[in-house]
Amino acid sequence: MTGPPVLEVRRLTKLFDQVVAARDIDVSIATEEIVSIIGANGAGKTTFVNLVTGYAHPSAGSIRFRGQELVGLRPRDITRLGVCRSFQVPQVFSTMSVLDNLLIAYGLADSGRRAGLHPLASRDRVAACEGLLRVYRIEAYRDRPAAVVPQGVRKLLDIAMATAREATLLFLDEPTSGIATEEKFAVMDIVMAALAQRKATVVFIEHDIDIVERYGTRVVAFHEGRILADGPAAGVLGDSRVREHVTGRRRA
Ligand SMILES: Nc1ncnc2c1ncn2[C@@H]1O[C@H](COP(=O)(O)OP(=O)(O)OP(=O)(O)O)[C@@H](O)[C@H]1O
Ligand SMILES: [Mg+2]
């Protein structure tokens, strides 16, 4: 860690019936760190993000964001504090245009509650959304329904929607999943450049080890709900247990 912790997770545990999806997770993340989470399918990566962002409730443990306890808060309250996320499967309104999706994200961010499916299109908001479309390089798709744009554009839109509100701490759940290998670096370059401008702390879940090595300075490896290894990328990726349980069983 390089600065004061923005996130401090202690003894975080989540049980789903017989499955222990998170087991005594201890992790601290410093301001402006770029952290990559790796782990085999079912290791508990999404569960960890769901717990921190309020989409799942822990069985035990504590999650502090800048000293404030997040356990018990609703997702929208956590978002309002500046802890934002994107989803493994983009959560976009497929029949609506790319711009309207962003307008809705702005509406949610401004009011803190679902404003209905009709975006509130004030001129300022449209201008702000067009700015985001440029930052994420998807302005060419402005008026296309989200259902028909390429998967890379949909992923970028989902991430842009997650950052419509000023995010201090941003979780990206598999930002490059479903994107062709040759497009992954371009998508990550756009995302990381956009987030660097905002000085956000970024935690991203990723299966592609080439992406992890390029963008994640710190790597946290999950296995069966536990943290198997946590540290600089080279050390974690070289760890024999990580090779056995994570990178050796990479998803096809
Ligand atoms: N809502 C739920 N109800 C029951 N079990 C769940 C639920 N969500 C997750 N699990 C279980 O918890 C474990 C961790 O799942 P999780 O989705 O966090 O894995 P993951 O590391 O994100 O995997 P993937 O790489 O496939 O996305 C799995 O065994 C999963 O089946
Ligand atoms: Mg997942």
C-alpha cells in the first residue's frame, strides 16, 4: 500500500447455504491503487464486489470506506458515497440508445433513485453525457440501441454508466469479458485513461493474465472464498499455489 486506506475489509464472510463464497477476507486498498482480482470460476470474486457494493449482505465482517462502515447500507447509498461498479454482464437498457442509457445513469446518480425509464434530458445532462461518450470513445454509437452495438461498446457503456457519478473507488467486474482478444487492450487503454483523469482507485476482476500483467500493479488471488495471495503482480503470478489453483486452470 502506498497511501492511506480507502477501503478496509476485515474478516468478511459470506455463506450461501453450504457454499462459503467469502471466508475471513482481510484486505486494505490504498488511494489510487490499481488492483486486479484473479481467481478460477466460482472463487468468490464477484461475491466480494457484491458485498462491498451492497448487492449482497455479509454473514460476518466489516467493510470500511474512508473509515465509514458500509455493511447494512443499500447499493444506492454506497454509490452515493463514491463506491461504484460495473457488472460482469453489462446492465444496460437494451432497447434504449447509448446516450439514453447514460442519461438514465446520470438521473440515478443525481437523484439517488430510479427516475423511471424516461431519461431526463436537460441540456447540461446531455452535454455531460456526450463528454463521457467521447472519453469512452463510443460517441459514434450515441443513437444506436444498446442491444445492437458491439460487445466492447456495451462494456464501455456499462463502465461509463458506473462513472456517471464521481467514483472514488470503482470496481469493474470482468471489464473485458466477451471481448475479442485483439480488442481487449484497446478497451482497457480507454478505461484506464478515463479513470486516471479522475484519480479513482480501481479494482478490476480479470481472467486474462496478459491484461492483469499490463494494468494491475497489485494482484489479489482468490481461491474458494479466501485470498490465496496478495501483492505485486510478478510475485503473485509467480506463486506456486496461484499457478496451481488460478492461472493453471484458466478459463477457455
Ligand atoms: N446468489 C447466490 N446464491 C447461491 N450461491 C451463490 C450466489 N452467488 C454466488 N454463489 C456461489 O458462490 C461462489 C462464488 O461465486 P462468485 O460468483 O463470487 O464467483 P466468481 O469468482 O465471480 O466466478 P466467475 O469467474 O465465474 O465469475 C460460487 O460457488 C457460486 O456458485
Ligand atoms: Mg464473477
